[in-house]
Amino acid sequence: MKIRYYKLFKVLKERGLTLEGLRRELGLFPSEIAKIETNRPVDLMTLIRICPYLGVDVFDILDVFPEEDETFYNKRILEANSYTPKHWTKKEFAKDNYEE
């Protein structure tokens, strides 16, 4: 399974927030933010803290994809490009998501 947090980036952007601001406000560890930025699984307690703060459900901030669902996933990458962290390029984002 692959986890993608592009919806979280969208919610933060719409509300004028940043991951760093979210980390500071909720007292999250930098390692948890790093996991979100690199689309790695985070601790359930991290999600439990983020969702009520933003007033959203878990699936309002992340997507879970089966490994073999590449067509659907490729469509989501195109939608997500404007919400990814600024330090990612499209090439890096695509490369990161296809590495095994």
C-alpha cells in the first residue's frame, strides 16, 4: 500500500497554513513532518491530533493506494502537483512515488 498526503497539503494551502506551523501548533516531532513530506506512514496519534485541529476526517487529508493501482495513482499525481511541498520538483515527486 502507498500513502499519499497531497490532500493535507491542499487543506493547509487553502487555509494559509504550513506543515511547520502545524508542527509547532500541535507539538509534533520534526520526524513526523518529514514522514508526511516523503509520503511515509505516520503514527496514528499524529493523525488523531491533526484531524480535529483542522476539523477534517483522516481520509480528507490522505489517500491509500494499492501497489498495483498505477493508473488511478498517476491521475492523482497530476492533481497533486500544485499542493506538494515547494522543495519537490515534479520529477522528484514522480521518482519518489515509484521507487520500491
